[in-house]
Amino acid sequence: MRKILITGSNGQLARCIADAAVRFPQFAFTFLDKSELDITDAAAVGAYFRGNSYYACINTAAYTNVEKAESEPERAYAVNAEGVRNLAVNCAEYDVLLLHVSTDYVFDGRKKVSYVETDATNPLNVYGASKLKGEKYVTESGARHYIVRTSWLYSQYGHNFYNTIVKHASAGRDLTITTEQTGTPTNANDLAQALLQIVQDESADYGVYHFSNEGSATWYDFANAILDAHPQFKEVTLAKTSHYPTFAARPKNSVLETDKIKRPFKIAPLNWEESLRMLINSTYGKE
Ligand SMILES: NC(=O)c1ccc[n+]([C@@H]2O[C@H](COP(=O)([O-])OP(=O)(O)OC[C@H]3O[C@@H](n4cnc5c(N)ncnc54)[C@H](OP(=O)(O)O)[C@@H]3O)[C@@H](O)[C@H]2O)c1
């Protein structure tokens, strides 16, 4: 049975992978959180790979606080770059397939249409720059790898835009949301399924791939769709703003083109609104 290691197991994507794992009984999964495997601890990562044998490692561990990364760049780089290097060199040494998750924030957003994998990168913030450095380490490591960039991840788990909107709306707070950026909200449950399909098939060339749901939206559109899908939030007022001050600069357009990933892995991403409705229908009334 193929053994798969998932790092960062308390995060939202890892928790979605744990849910998706039931559809992949041919794999044996090990989920490790930061206290069990801190990817920034080179000695610990080396010892772990020496003592265990895996077919694949899916790295979901990351420093994901885009705002905070501006004031503590060393922490962001330690996890998103050096931590990733620790995993990549060990995957290379022990011939483990590495699936590494990266971000739309490697782009500067000046392109008017969706980004393809070969477009020039130019991150605007520390988080994006640290993730790009992690990508570089993976590419240079010699490990068999897929780098999967995704965008605007949300799910029923953890801190994300969807849960934040639901929390505020549940408290009856009116909302003002920016129209300044356009991207694609991506259901982490769909990404989890796609990552496991990639491990299952491993049929395409190694390298960089984009995965997101289909279509595009502003954060305002995303919030609007969340409120619309919850009848109990119909009294909540949603206002637009064209400028929402933040520490970290963000790309104005970060829509990812996903054509490359579709055929080799038989992946057909859902439209973002359809996937959002599926998530709401599956958790509706349970939270
Ligand atoms: N969230 C988004 O909108 C988004 C968008 C594009 C790409 N991505 C990428 O998608 C991936 C999954 O993100 P996510 O939303 O699931 O993030 P998340 O919920 O923040 O999960 C990341 C997990 O990594 C853990 N972690 C942090 N430092 C670690 C370390 N040194 N060793 C081991 N684990 C560590 C975190 O633990 P603590 O919380 O205890 O630190 C957390 O449980 C990441 O690569 C992220 O960059 C995310």
C-alpha cells in the first residue's frame, strides 16, 4: 500500500485531505501537525525521513498570515522557504514524490487575463515572495515534484474568508467588502480531491500546475454569494469599497488558468459559485 505523508495537519487544506482520504482507500495516510513534525527543524525532518518510508509527501504546512508576514518576514521565510527546502531535499534523497502547494500571490496582478504556469512571477508582498522562494527550492531539489498553485482557499475549517463572513453575519454585523481584487475562490475540499488524484495518477510531467475553481470574483462578489446562499442572513447589509487599507499589497488580478492540470489528471474544477453552494448545503444547519 502506498504511504502518503501530510504535513501541517491542523490546517484547513490538510483537514479537507483527511476528509477526502476515505475516497482513496488504496493509500495509507500519516497526518503530522507542527508539534509532530516542524518543517523548519532540518534535523528533525532529516531524521523523520530517514526512519520512515513514504511514496509521497503532500506539504500543506505554511505560514499563511499575509498581513502579519509583512512585520515578521523571517518567520514567513523560515516556514515557506527554508522549511520547504528541508522537505524537498529529503524527498530527493529518499525518492519521495513531493506535492507542494503554492499561491496565486507569486504574481503581481498586472496581467488583464488569467495567469498561466509559465507567466513571469513578481510577488508584491512578503508572503508571496516567501512562497516563491519555496517553489524555487522544490524545483532545484531534484525531487520528483508537482507544485500546485491555488487561490483564495476557503472551507468549513479554520480561518478563512468564508468562515469570517459567516461569523460576522451570524452576529448580525453589516459588512463592507473590497472590490479592489479579482481572483477565484477555491473550495479546499476540491483542491484536496485534486491533490489525491495527482498522487494516484502521477502521469503528467513534473513541474508547476494551477488549480482553482472556475470563474472569477471580487471579494465583494464572494461575500455576496455567501450571504445569498444563507437565507438567515437576508437582513445583513453588504457595502462595497474600492479601497480597503492593508499592510500587504495584493495583486489586483490573480485569476489562475487551470487548463494544464485538467487533462492529464482528469480534473474538472467546478465553478466557484457551484462549489460554494455544495459546501454550504453540506454544512448547512450543522454549525
Ligand atoms: N488560505 C489561502 O487563501 C491560500 C491561498 C493560496 C494558497 N494557499 C496555500 O495553501 C496551503 C494550505 O493553506 P491552508 O489555508 O490550509 O493554511 P492553514 O490553514 O494556515 O494551514 C497551514 C498549517 O501549517 C502549519 N504550520 C505552520 N508552520 C509550520 C511548521 N513549521 N511545521 C509544520 N506545520 C506548520 C500551521 O500550524 P499553526 O497554525 O499552528 O502555525 C497550520 O496548521 C499553503 O501552502 C498555503 O500557502 C493558501
